[in-house]
Amino acid sequence: MEIGNNTEDSFLSAVEGEIKVADTVVEKPVDTTVEDVAETTKEVVAAESTFDPLAVDNNWRNQEEPEAEAAEAPKEIETFLADRFGNQGIKTPDDITSLLDTVESLKSQLASKPTTPVFENDAQAKLFEFAKQYDGTNGSIIAEFEHLQSLDVASLSPKEKLLEAYVQENKDMDRVKAKKLFEHEFKAKYGTDGLDSDIEEDAETIELKQILLERDSLNAGKKLVEVISKFKPTISQKEVVSVNPVIEKAISEYSAKAEEELKSLNAIEVVLSLKKDSTGRIVPEDTYNLGLDKDQIDYVSSLTKAHFTNKLNFTADGKEINGFSPKALAVVLAKSIYHDDIVRASVKRAVQLHEMRQIESKQPKGQKASVLATETRPVVHANSEDAFLAAASV
């Protein structure tokens, strides 16, 4: 008998003693009873009638998660927070949540703030815009700003116009380096040394160089005017009307004082080391004077004078905003502008000072005075460095 189309036919065939699958007859196992087969068949039929894959899947999906028990923070966590962050006001997980909410609130407030700085006046805004042109390594930005505002372009010589424009175009170097390079390029481009105006060919070259100088200086002057106008602070009508006579008087007095004090500006004192005096105060121990050349003196003097003619640099009661005298401000500006020169000179001076003390240590007793004191030649030295070199050569 062939296998039936359903479990009932299969059961009847099994009762008859055989099951035929296709053309193959499978003998009923000798140890299987009719009752066993009948029971198994009932179970299979029951399973087939109730099995529904979709229903099983849906039942699985519809199962509800067991309700999570409301977990309170373990006491250990609260103890840890109180011990570790109690001083900052954090003792429970709720405190952390509150702190995070506060951080998010502050972030939102910062995001709504304007990204551009707020200035008290236009002078501050213009100085900020001027400083943005530099990479941050130039220590004389404020000095350059005031110098630029003090320039009277119309009164500058052709070479001076070219120099000032050159400094503005080369902001990646300080004024000292820019001027050295400018002098080199100026000589190569406009110089007439070695040319004889009595020689026709040289005379023509001299004339062409002069025309070139006039043309380039004219263009440089135009650029300077544009730069000065760009960064020149505008004075509000309120500022024009509210002229403070106290400040006006202070400007006049400080300007006169600057003229007098700056006459003696020919060097700046540099401190190499410090020591404590008998009262315990810190005072300079090793110092030297670094001489300034004429161009350096003129530049620092012009910046100082410009500073004391700007009313923004005075308080309402006529005091300089930082408490500087003209001479003191000039020294500060010089040390800032010529910082690199000072470092090089200080290293050189320190080496010389060391050598000088070695020489002194070898002097016989009674002659232990400074080698500098043995200088007897009637020579006036520009600074102590020159004095030491002269003494060492004796």
C-alpha cells in the first residue's frame, strides 16, 4: 500500500502491517504496537492542525517586556560622588543630570553670542583690524599703529615714502630687518654711486633712476594714504563736542616734556642678572648699556611723541594711562622693537663678563679691582661693552 495523502491513510496502512513509500515497502518494526502508532499519529495530527508560523511570529512580537523595576542608585555610587565631587556640589546622579543641563544651556547661550569683539570706541576696533595683519610674533604692533597714524605723508621725502610703504608691505619682519633689506634694495635700484654725471651714458642712467624714484615714491605715497585712511579712527560728533580741557593741557605739557627728555635718549640699560640687596630687595646686579644709532633714536622718539599727542592715551584727570613718563615709554618701546638686537648683545656681553671675571681671578691680591677700572686711556666709550673691550685689549 502506498503512503497516504494524510496521516489518517498512513495510520491505516500501518495497521495493515506495511507502509509503502513510492515502490518501496517498509516493514512495520516488530516492537511497535498498533497502539503506539495510533498515539503518535494523534500527536502529529494535533500539531499540524494548530501550527501557524505567522501566529507564532506575531505572538512573539506581541509579547510584553517585563516591567523594569525602578532601580534606585546604589548607595555606593552616591557615597563615591559625595566623597569625590562633593566640594563641587555633586552628590547624586541627579546632580550630574542638572550639571549636564546647565552645560547645554551655556552652550546655547555662547552660540547666540556675536562672534565679533565688541569695542568701546572706533580706535580700539581699528587697532584690532590692524593687528590682524600680523602673525603675532611682532612685539611692536601698537607702536607701528601709532607711528602710522602720526605720519604726514606730504612732508616725507621720496625715500621715506618708499621705506614706510615697504615696511607696511613686509609685515612678516620687524621694522629693523625691513629697513636693512630696504636699504640694500634701494641702493641697487635707485643708487647712483660710481656714476659720473659728466659722462653722457652715466648722466642718462642717473636721470632714469631719478625718474624711477619719483614715480615709485608717488605710488608709495598713495598706498600710504590709503593704509592710513583705512585704519584711522573716526571721531564721533560727541567726542568732538566734549573736548576735555584737562586732557588738552596734559597733551601740551607731556609733549614739551617729551622734547626735553628724549634729547638724552642714546642708549638703553639692559639687566643681565639680579641680586638681593642688604634690605632684601631684588635689584640689578650685572647691567650694560646698549647704544642706539640715530635712526633707532629717531624712530623711537617719533613713536613716543605720537603717543603723547593722542588724547586716547590719557585719563580724564590728565594722567598717562599707564603712568609712563616720555623717557620711560621710549625705553619700553625700544626694548620691544629691538628685542632681537638686545638678545644678541646680551649673549655677547655675558660671555665677555665671564672672561673678564676669569681675568680678575688671576690678578694678584691688591689688584683684584675690575679690569674695566684699569682703563686709563682718555677715551669716551659709547657704552660699557665698548669699555670692556678696550680694557681687555690693554
